Amino acid sequence: MKSKTSLTQKILIGLILGVFFGIILNKLPASYIKDTIIINGILRLVGGIFINSIKMLVVPLVFVSLVVGASAIGDVNKLGRVGVKTIAFYLITTCVAITLALIVANIIDPGIGLDLSNVLKKEPTIGTAKSFVDVVIDMVPKNPIASLANGTMLQIIVFALLTGVTMALIREKAQPVIEIFNSLNEIMMKMVMLIMLIAPYGVFALITKTFATVGFDAMVPLLKYMMAVLLTLLIHASLTYMGILGGLGKLNPLQFFKNFAPAMSVAFSTASSNGTLPVTIETVEQRCGVSKNIASFTLPLGATINMDGTAIMQGVAVIFISQVYGIDLSLQAFLTVILTATLASVGTAGVPGVGLITLSMVLQSVGLPVEGIALIIGIDRLLDMCRTVVNITGDAVCTIVVSKSEGEFDEEKYYAKNKEIEVA
């Protein structure tokens, strides 16, 4: 916990110092030392290493984590009604979340006012218009190895999900492979954390270079980006989740917030769905009236495959970066973002930093420059705290609704005074 907080502070310091030195460089007259040695030499070197480090992890991390996530669902034959309801809830709400993010971001236009199109080294390669049928056909890879080598993300996702589900179907026979993938997943998670150690320096270099190029004008778009993410998180939590709780569950949303507050406060302070899981389970069982049978299945599954808050960040970031680099996105690109981010949420582990790796995957799926991540990574750690609250709120609402539909819900406990039932 201490090291995580320390890293957050270092990244924030890197961001602030980057803004400060970038604006100073912007005010200095053009010279060989400023332009060649500092901006296009040192800053480009450090920033380039950091960005390439992120790109390096995209394909192996997405493939391994998706296989592990899909295989962790368990024996699909035994999942039955509860499993189908839970997975359907998680995937549909994630799809709604990223759609809301794209709508809100298009209204707020967070990237308007910051023009980085002049620093884009090459033209983006946005896919040409295809029919819906062709898009679906192209999702199935002819050669999975070629898909992995070329970084064709939708094909990689489909192959990874198929591999994971197949492993779940033949669980005992596939157990040695499952253990290998679990080990690989641990290695990838550790590698992400190691790369995040250089994030403060990478952020400093990239932000300094950006502000040295465009000056103080970059501040307003960053604030608008933060506002767009926070507003979408609020809309999703208050309208989507509470609408489902009130409409399908016939329960009072205000009572839910009173009951679930302890878990939300832990999620906000830790910024980790996995780290909050014990408190989430305890709170949902003791304060919300959900049976242990349902909670012990839906909540760990939700912590693995339900990342609505992360999907919202990815949706807003896609619009922000496309506007900053002056790249228009087609309707097909929006649909690709929705599909990619929804499927990728299955493999987005509740570990700091992974959300940015999967964001680079979403950006690549529509041909946007990964370098744009540098603009938001400094403030992303702050937003991560808020979106983790939304992630676990979705897990809890799903658990309550499914529990009630299965007749395993204690409504009397849900409306009981909380002081009588304390979370352990």
C-alpha cells in the first residue's frame, strides 16, 4: 500500500513538474540546446522508452489475462441461471458505460483547444469502412499467430476468450495449462508494476515535451477530460445502476448507498477492486441481505470481468486523444471501441496500471496514437480512485438483483438499521 501511494505521488509530481518546465521551455527562444538536445533529444528518448514499454505489454498482457479471466468463469455447464444472468448483467452494463462515455465526451469535447496534430509523426491507419457482416467475420482470426504478431486486437480477444472458455469446459484435463497461464498472468502483472516504476520519469518527459510545444493551452483540455470522466461515472452509477436496482430489484437506491458506504470508502482509498473484495463481500452479505451462495460467486467474478469505470475512462480517453490529434472517428470506429473495451473488460485485472495498457489496446484498435496516453496518465491515478468505486458498485447491484431473482435475498436485512449490523 505504501509503495502504491508513493508511486501515485511520484507520477503526480512528474506531471506537475512536466507542466512547469514545459511552460518555461515554451517561453524560451528557439535554440539548438532547447530544440535538439532537450526536447527532441533527452525528453524524446525518455518518453519514447516509456511509451514503447507500454506497447510492448499490450498483446501478451491482453491475451494472457483474457484467457485467465475466461477460464476463471468455471465450468460453464454448472453455471446455470445465476452464471448467465451475472455475465449478461456485467457485459451489458459495461457496454452501456462506454456508450455513455462516448456520448458525454462528444458533448463536452475535452480535446478541443489542444492541437497536437503537428507532432504526429505518421498518419493514423483507421480502418476503411466495412459492412457489419465483414466486421463480425474479421473478428474470427484465420491465423491466431498472425493476429498476435500483427496486434489485431479484436481477433486476439476472440481467440483468447475461446481458449479460456474451452479450458473451463475441460477443466481437469486443462488444469496444467491453466496453471501455466495463471503463472504467466502473475509475470505479466509484475512486469506492469515494474514498468510503472519508470512512469514518473516517462510522464515528466512526455508532459514537458507537450507543454514545451503547445504552452499553457494544454491545461483546459485536461480539466475538461477529468470533468467528462467524473460526470460519466456519476451518471452511470446514479442512473444505470440505481435504475436497475429500483426497476428490476424494486429496492430503494438511497438505502443501498447507506448500506454499501463502507465498501465504497475502502475502494476509493485503495483504488483496487481486488483489494476491496473481502469488504465488498462482507458488506453485501451483512448489510444488503444477499445470501452467501450468490455473493461468493458473483462478486469475485465481477472483480475479474466487470470494469465499467475503466471502460468509461477508455471511452472518454478515445474521444480526447482523437480530438487532440485532430483525427475524426467514424461510426464504425465508435462501434469498434465499444466492442473492444467491453470484451477487454473481461481481462482487465484490478491492478493499478493495467487499465492504461488496455487503453493502449483500444487506441490501437482504431488507429489512434498511443502517445496520447501521456497526457492523461498523470491525472489517471486520481480518477482511478473514483472509477474503482463505480466498479464495485456495479458488482454489488448485480449481486443484489440476481440474488433477489433467485429468492436468496433478505429484504428485511436490506432495510434494517445499519448500526445493528456492523461490517467485520
